[in-house]
Amino acid sequence: MWQKSLAFVTALFLALSIGQSVFAAIDTSSMQKALDEDLKSTHYDYKKGSVEIEDPKMFTGEKGEQIIGGIAVIETVRDGIFITMKREIHFYNADSGKLLTSADAAKVDGVKEYIDSNSDNLQQKVVYWLPMLLMLLLIAVPAIMLYVVVPRLYSTTEYMNPIYERNDNPR
């Protein structure tokens, strides 16, 4: 009896935790599309389609409109090798389908607390492995040429030494 009741309680908690995560999901696909269009014009090095929304939250505006706020993870690529991952907070009006400016978002209740709670998550991270690999190749390729290829080339001193010895040239 004890095992059956424990199994029932465990299954109940599992079902409730799964149900809450399904109901808490916020559709951010329209926000991602609007951000993708906006970031093309504001960031010249923006990698198209790389925006992802993390930690979305719903707010209610002054006129009752639904506003989605979230941390946008943006990838930028300069010159094909300098990759930067940026995290910025953006707000989107789901009813009108437009991104909100900072001034418009500040008027919404709860936005200031959301920004304050996520201010530690905003950062910019540079991916260093690709430029470092290219700099390593700039050093490694000439070094390989010096130590492997050059000693195997035709050497005039090795060719001329037997000739000088045969002619008995004074030294």
C-alpha cells in the first residue's frame, strides 16, 4: 500500500511539473522574425537568422496589449573570422507586431524589474579560436618551409666542394 501511494504521489508531481512547463511556453517566433529584420539595419555584421530568444516574459501594456520581453542572443561576424556573441534585452508588442524602443518599454509595468533581474546576463563574448588558428598558421607554415623544404633543396656548396678538391686549389 505504501509503495502504491508513493508511486501515485510521484506520478502526480511529475504530471503537474510537465503541465506547468507546457502552459508557460511563450511563442517568440514572431518576435524573432521582427528582430531579424531590425538587426539587419542596426548591426552591419549581423549573421542572418542567428537570433534566439531566451527567458521570455509576457507583460501587459498601458492599453492592454501583450508585450513580450526577452534576452536576444545575437551572433555577429566581421570579415568572416571575428565572431561575437551578444546578449541584449528587447521588447516586442505582440498585438501591433513591432519592436518597442527603450522609452516605450519603460512605460510598461514590470519591465524595470525584468531588466534589473537580467542585467547580469547581458554580455558580449568574442570567439577567439578562429583568429588564433590563423595566426598559428602564419607562424607554422614558414617554419615548416624553413626546417623541412629548404634543407632538401639543391645546395651549391655541396656541389662545388668535390670540384675544388680535384683541382687542388690553394686555400
